[in-house]
Amino acid sequence: MSTEEELPPSKLGTKEYWDKVYEREVGVFQDTGDEGEVWFGERAMVKMRDWVYANCPPVQQGKRIRVMECGCGNATLLLSLLTPPANDDDEEDDIDQSASFNRFYPNQLTGIDYSEASIKLAQGVAQQRRDKWRRKVEKAKKADENGENKGDQQLDDARGVKEHQDELSEDDDEDYDSDDDSLSPASLELNDPLLTTSPLFITGDLLTFRNIRDLYSALPESDTWESNADIDEPWDLVLDKGTFDALALSQDTIPVPITDANGEEKVVQRLPSAVYPEKVAQLDSNISE
Ligand SMILES: C[S@@+](CC[C@H](N)C(=O)[O-])C[C@H]1O[C@@H](n2cnc3c(N)ncnc32)[C@H](O)[C@@H]1O
């Protein structure tokens, strides 16, 4: 059996396909604010988010938690990490506060995708969520200050997510609407991570980058000051939802330089499905060639 098994080729394995998808979705987003398709459905996204919170170990206090999503698309998975699951407060109680550890709470998010339009969409979605959240918090606080009591109600409504999330395991995807505050953070504050975390979105090909600096070099000047500080640090978590699946459907081989058993350097052609895991592993060793 070959170690590099081939799947039947599909348009989902081509950049042209994804460019078209996201160019269309950017158009719809600009017209209507619709965030676009969530691959495998909202339920899969929420399951992954919940898995992260349930399984990632507590980290040293003050440490930044760096999360990267490979092939981030519209970034809905990445952004969902800014909203802990409804029962997460209980989890926090389990952490020994004297041990100077904090629970895992991602506060530096990076998304990479080779489709420029997807990066544009991801940036738009992140901004739109921030704006919506800020308006909601400000409105609720104003109502509260005016003694309208509605403030509390609005805050509670926004927090009402919790019930939704508990029900989610029984719900069908169709019944789940991310716009109904179901992904709202537990604490409705202006210093909420949803407002204070600025995700970094990078256009880059995960099959062909030479090293992490290659990827970061695609960032605009305004973003590089922030990223340069962390460029050599490993990621705490690297996520993939649907990206490996998509690129495994491509049979456009990638030229990969290797040194053979005789110490000679040569270039071999390899399938994306074989190259990708190695490239993802390389993300962690950052500056190595
Ligand atoms: C099925 S979509 C999933 C998008 C997103 N992760 C989600 O769950 O909504 C696959 C994504 O992988 C991206 N992608 C495919 N091959 C890639 C590559 N070689 N480098 C970077 N991104 C890639 C596509 O542009 C697309 O956004």
C-alpha cells in the first residue's frame, strides 16, 4: 500500500474554487452582514470550541495563549474561542488558584488562509462582531444607568446563551442561530475579550511557506509590530476544521527538496495530503528553514 494514498480529485482541492467561494461571500457580507458558511455546521464548531475549553490544560499566569487556525475561512471557529462555553465558570473553580495557573483562555488568535478573499471576510466578520457587541453592551449599560431596569434584562438576555448552549446537544444545526447571542461571552463588559482581542489574519499557503517569517511578511505594516514580538514563540494550539479534508482532494503535487540516503539534494513531487502535516508541524518550530 502506498504511504501517500490518493483521493479522487475535486474542485474543493483548488485555490480557484475557494477564491470564488469567498469572493461571493465577501459580496454577500458587504450587502447583508451575513458571515457566510460554517463548514460542517455550527454544531461542529461549537463542539470543537467546547473540546478546546475542556481539554487544554491551565497555563502559567500572565502567559499569552497563542492559537492558530490553518485555513481559517471566515474565522467563525477562531472567533468562537473568545466565548467560553456556558458551564466554563464551574471549570474555573476546579483550578487551584494558589498554583499561579490560569485556565486556558486564548488571547492571541491567528488565522491563515491562502485565499485573500477569505482573509478579507474574516477581518470583516471579526470587526462586525466587535461592533455589535460594543453596541449591545453600551445600550444595556445606558438603560441600566437610566434606571430602566431593562439594562439588567438586556444583559440577562444576552447572557441567555447559556440555556441555548445546554440545549445544543439536542438541537439540529438548522435550529441554531449564532446571531441570537448564543455565542455571547459570559461577562458583558467593555473589556471583554471579544472587544479587546485583535485576531491576526494572514494570507498564506500552508503547503509552500518556507518558514513562519514568510507568512508574517504578508501582514500589513500596522500588524507587524504586534506579531514580531511573538514570532519566535510556539503556538499553544493549532486548529484545523476542514482544511486537511479540502487539500487532500488535490492531486497537484508540490515540489519538496530532500536529501537522499547518499547525502545528495534533490526535489521530489509529493501530494498535498503528505506535505501538509509536516508543514503544520513546522509552524511550531517557527524560524527553522
Ligand atoms: C472547508 S474550508 C474550512 C474553512 C474554516 N476552517 C471553517 O471551518 O469554516 C477549507 C479552507 O482551507 C483553505 N485552504 C485550503 N488549502 C489551503 C492551503 N494550502 N493554504 C491555506 N489555506 C488553505 C481554504 O481557502 C478554505 O478556507
